[in-house]
Amino acid sequence: MKFFVVGLLSVYFSLYCNALCADDVYFSRLGMSQGLSHPSVMSIYQDELGSFWFGTREGLNRYDQNGIQVFTPEPGNLNSLCGERIRQICGDKNGSVFILTNRGISEYNLKTNAFLTLKDNVCTAISYGYNRLWIAEYNRLFVYKDGCIEKFFQFPDQVNISAIKELKNGCLVVGTFSSGVYYLDKKKRITQLLSDIGRVSVIYEDLKNDLWIGSYTKGLYYFQDTRLVEHYCTAALKGECRLSSDFVRDICEDNNGDIWIGTSLGINRLSEDRQHLYFFDKEGGRDSRKLSDCSVWSLYKDVQGTIWVGTYYGGVNYFNPEIKLYNYLDLQYPGKVKNSASIVGCIIEDEHENLFLCTEGEGVIYYDVKKKQCEQYSIKNPRNQYLFKSNIKAAYYDKNKRILWLGLHFGGLCKFNMSTREYTIFDEYQYSWNAVGDAASVRAIKPYGKDSLLVGTHSGLYLFNTRTNDFTLFSEHLHKYNPFVVDILFDKKQNLWVAGKGLLYFNVKTGEIREYLYDPKKENSLSSNNMEKLFLDS
């Protein structure tokens, strides 16, 4: 056999990735391709059965484990929805969902799956409080309870109600289109909280019983009891309290106590101490993990703490601020990695918990998890080929010696010393049954004993001595069964499993071999003989 040392590693591309700060949010999406009737989602609600209701410009959508069902008005059917444009949705968590449409109010019965028209005239707002539905019809307030609608209060003629909220103390806060915000106590005495703030879009009470009022033109107002504490807007004196837009459409609180504000220019998160705002927007349409549309219409927190976002023309987005299962690094996104490959074949962690991303076409990308930085490597051999840019099929990192071993597709075995940045290519050209080089694709690398590696290739499983740099066949007995290897794994009893054309079990001590293959006549056989990866669970 022969090998050669080519020289020092050259870093041909080094960059700083766009930082994924601690406050980044990655959104999942639900749109028309999943069955949504329209991309404009004006309201969101989750019923007691776990189903989600999305109000759009063209129909009501119910989303559950069976997919999306769309409801629209059916001429001549009194048990259908009363209007096609859905403005608000709420419910009593006891079998009824209430829908405000452009033509009135419908009640959907979860038991009978039928609609009942409560109001067949234009209403301006609805809100479910404590055991009763509040209905606004211009300047008049009605309450719906036990199947009956009763008039509750009438404001002066110039008042046009746009939002209602029943507080935990039993009082009402009423927002208007142009007459400000009113506080109505249990004795129906009126106090004006705000005057000239334009159209009031949302009134929200948080877990601390503090009050939040959103306006179409003046931003967000924060009250404790009836005392104004803070006004968040684009012109706030404190920079950390400036909203991305004064057009506030909806508000919700997550389980951490942070307030999320939906605006016409993205989402703002207000920290629990109410001192810092963070901004999330579309950030470029190509990134599928960002907000699909920066114009936000509705926000809703479900029973699991997931926040659902209804957008103007991007359907539904959702995320959970409590669960950070992963950080998303899109290597194909412009400005990340030059000519990045679409496939990361394997990922190896080093002693600092940073990652080697081994790609199929763009070599090794070293990702610093804390600094959020990428560094891309290349190696040239004497034939002027970028070996690190070839197809990397396998990798193993020796943390004690700081050696990264790479299996190259038709390129042999590569040893890279992270301390010295020196590399060695083991490149054989012997046309013999035990060749491990250009004639074989290295698909698996595992440590074996003190100074050896098991190297799985398309021409067999070999033992590589890291001191002498020699390859020997691991087992002639095993080799006769199937020389084609794509992955290897040791189980808890140190038995060896070999994936190739089927699956082989090999008892290293006794030499026992069991073969598992696909058999169409056996229900408990493998589903296919084409193996890719083996994984041992806990």
C-alpha cells in the first residue's frame, strides 16, 4: 500500500454566518397547499377538542388530525355559515364556537356539527367572557347566554364599538373605531381610559391582570388597573420600547410571561420585565423558516403554549417559544456558505460541542455553535483535485488526539489533525481484493481497540492500524457473506451489525453470523435490502 502527506490544510472560504441570536424564532407554516381556503387569516381559535379554527376572507377553516375542512355559506341551508368573510372567532369551551362574519354571527355546535345564525345583520365585534358572549352592534352592547340575546348597554350615537373585553374582575373594557377606550364597571359607570387613539384593534388581559390595548395608528398601551404605565410605539423615547409599526392588530402572552404583538410590519416580543422589545419579520422570502408574511393579523396561544400567527397573505405560521428543539442553519441561504451543497451526509461533534458538517459536494464545514460561525475547508491532492470538496460519506472524530477521519467517495481515507492542520490521504491503487482507495467508496468509520479503525467500504470491511497505516481484512468469514458495506454499528453487547445489501449480525467472539433480508412472503422481514444507516436507541 502507499500513502502520501500532502501538506498543510488550506482554508479556502471562511465567513461569519448571520447570527442566530437567542431570540430567533423558526416558524412552521400552514397554507393553501395544505388546504387553507385563503391566505389571509383574520382570526384563530382552538376549541376544547383540540381543533383549530381559522377565519379567512373566503370561509371558515377547521384544522385537525384529518386535515382542513372549509365552511362557506350554502344558499337555502339555514344550518350553514351566515357569511363568507370571517372577522372574529371565539368559543365557550363547552360545545359552541362563535363566528363573526361580514353578514352576522353564527354559532357552531360541536356535537351536532351544525350552524345556528344568532344575528343576521352587521355586527362590529364579539368576545366570549365569563359564561357569556358579548356582541357589539355599532354603539350597542348585547349579551348572549343560555340561548337568549339581551341588550346590555348603549353608548352615545357617535360611538362605534370595535373591540370588547370582559376582565376577570367582572368589568368591561370597550374599544371604539374613533372615540377612544372606555371602562365600564359592574354598575355600568363609564370611565374613558384613552381618547384619540384611532381604531382600537385588540384589548387583552394578561396573567397578572394587566391590560393591553392595541391601536391601528397609535401602537400599544399598557395599563395596570386603570393607570397608564407605558405607551409602546415607533416614536417611543426609549429605543428598546419602539415597536416595528404603530399598526397593532393582535396581542397574546406566552407561558414565559412575554407579550407578543402582531403588527403590519412583523411580530414584536416584549420581555417579561416590559423593558425590551425584539423584532421578527419576514427576513427574505427564500428562508422557509422565517415568517411567511410580515403583515400579521392574528395571534393565538394554544393549550400547549404554541403561538399561531395569522398573516395578511401568508397563511398560518406557528412556533413554540418554550421549546427550542433545534437551531436552523440553512447553508444554501445567500451569504452563508459559498456554493453550498444541499446534502449534509454526516454530522460529528468535537470536544467543544462544535460540529463538523460533512457534505456531499462541498467538503467539511466547521460550525461554531456558540459564535454561530462557519468555516469551510478544502484540500488539494497532487492531481489538483479538491478532496474535501468530494463526496464525504463517513466521518469519525478522535477527541483525545483531535484527529478527524473522513471517508471519501472513491477517494480513500483522509486523516486531518485539528491541532496542526496537517492532513494525510491514504490513496491505494492496487487492483486486489483488499484494495481500499479510489476503487472503493468509504462509507463507515468506527474506532476499534486502542490503535485501530474499522473502515467499511463498497469492497468490504477493513481494519486500519493508525500506527502502521496498514489495511487488513477484518474477517474473511464475514467478507464471504457480503463485501458491500454502507454502515456498521456495535450494540451494547459489542456484537457487530453490518448494513449493506441486507443486514448482517456478527458475533465477534464466536464468529456467529445471522443474515436478515427482505422476503415478500414474510411480514416480519426487512422492508428492503437497500440499507443506508444504522442507529441504536437508548
